[in-house]
Amino acid sequence: MAERITIQDIADELGLSRNTVSKAINNTGLLAETTRQKVLKKAVEMGYKQFSYVNISHFEKPEEAFQPGTDKMEIALFTSNFIGNSHFASTMLDKFQRELSVLGYSFTMHRLQEHEITNRLMPASFNKERTAGIICIEMFDRAYCSMLCAQNTPLLFVDAPVSGLEPPLKADLLIMDNQSNIQCFVREMVQRKKKKIGFIGDITHCQSFFERFLGYRNAMYLSGLSCPEEFCITGNAPGDRKFESSAYQEYLTEQFRKLNTLPDVFICANDFIAIDTLQVFKKLGISVPKDVCLCGFDDSPESRVMLPTLTTIHIHSQIMGFSAVHLLMSRIKEPALNFRTIHTETSLIYRESTED
């Protein structure tokens, strides 16, 4: 078996740095287009497989590509919420759909209604006879997800309900790395003498929120610091399952008014929680970053235009879309594979909300 080609192999062949080759292959950072194309061409020639944004057809022979069956030519998306341009999954789904079209699959979208989730019903528009696989995004009702797992249809969750003490779902899971960069962020804040650090976000909302909270707690423990309960605002407004902004801001206002003192830093479970937090702070006369620093997660478009701009953690949506295709196609091809959980890379971005 031929040795697996690495980024370092390509860098050595071209006389470039590993970082330059990584930028070209992962479509990140500033790079001359001629350099990018040179790297991609060499990567294809050498048989490199781990592209984040080049179409599968650019480097797979037709006989090696996954081919759909003649009777099941559709991949179905299930979601419980509207996925707008601000959602990380918007870019991911664009990549996912383009890769599917290369492989000959069509793509259908099904937004589930509340009564369908409550009664564990498949959407009326769904046709199982034509469906080769299902991808679920923003599907966090455990009972409904368990029902989907019992359908005997290849299934992929992008994020998932909180596992907690429950048995894992019998499906593949694709999720971003929720812990590494939160731990790096905590370490940096501690080095800046900001040792009172809190967390904001409903940790029962989804697996990614729960993992981000674990990343925060692990980092505090490894830094020899405690996690004061008053600085961990991990619930939600009663009855608010969808983070309605006005209700959540009222909840946050109530929680902040209970505090005798503020921490140095709040880590928020995502950017929209950070934006709600900032709005409440403004009403309470609390200044960011003068009185308290804020960090979000997702690197949403809003995080770059809000004032102050938000320190956050970037999700590489292109590689998530690429990985989603490979996970689901391999499940279609080999249904008996052990279930897999894949974490994709994230990147920490410092901005004004942490005095950067």
C-alpha cells in the first residue's frame, strides 16, 4: 500500500513552508492565487486526498467515487430551524450539496414542524423509497433523534442532542472541535492576569454547547482555578426552547443582577449569546471590554461588525461540508461500519471585546 501523502510531503516537493501549503489546501489566510494553484496542482499529482474545498471529482477517479443506487438517488436534510446566512451550516451545506451533485445525488430539504417532532413523525414531504441517506442539522430533540436512528436509513448528525449520561445515538456524528481553542483562550486570559472567568450558555441545548462548557471547566481545572457557580450562567428562560432573543435577554438581566461582582471574562456558548449578553450589559451600564471581556463561538458575520468586534472561535464550514459527504457516503456504502464521531478544526480569533 502506498504511503499516505502529507502536507509536509507537498511542501518539501515544492520548496514551500508547511504553513503555505496548509493555507492553499484549506482555503484559509492570504495567499497569492498563483501559489495556491501551484500547490493544488502538485497535491493532485501526488495523490493527496484531504482537501477541504476542492471537489471530489478533482482528485478521485470515477471508479473510486461513491455511486448512488438506481432507486435511491436523494439525500435528505432534516432541520428544526431556519438556517440563515449567519449560521455556520449555511456555508457547510453549500459545500455538501455541490459535492453531492458531483456524485450524482439530488438534495432535498425538510424543515420539521413542532407537531412532527413531538409526535415523532417523519415529514410529510419525505420519501423513504428514494432516500439514500439523511443528514440532520439543528435536531436536538433526543426522542425524535432516537426514532430516526431506528429507521434503518444511513444517518448523519451535524451536532446532536446532549449525550450526558444517555447512551450515544446509533448514528455518525460530525461536530466542530469545541474544546481546544476554548482551552487556549482560557490559558491566554490567565496569562493576562484575568483569572475570574465565567461561562454563559444553556449546556442542555446541544452537544456542542455542552462540550464548550467542558472545555472551559477543564481549562480552569488545569490552570488551578475554580469555576464559581455564580459565574456559570448555564440555564435558559423557562419554556424558551429556541433562544428567543427577548426572553433570553430578560433571563440574562435577572442573572446578572444577582451578581455581587463581575468576572474578568465571560465565555459565551456562541456569538448570538454573546450579542445578547452585550445588549444586556449596555442596558446595565457595563462596558465591554473595560468592565468585562467577552468571547463567542462560530465567527458569525455579526461578530465582525458589532461594536466592539467580538473575539470568537471560527468554524471551518467548508471542511465540515466535505467531511459530511464522506461520512454519509461511507455509511451508505458500508452500513455495518462502527459509528463514528468526527471533530473538525476550529481557529481562535482575537478582536476588540478582549482588548485586542
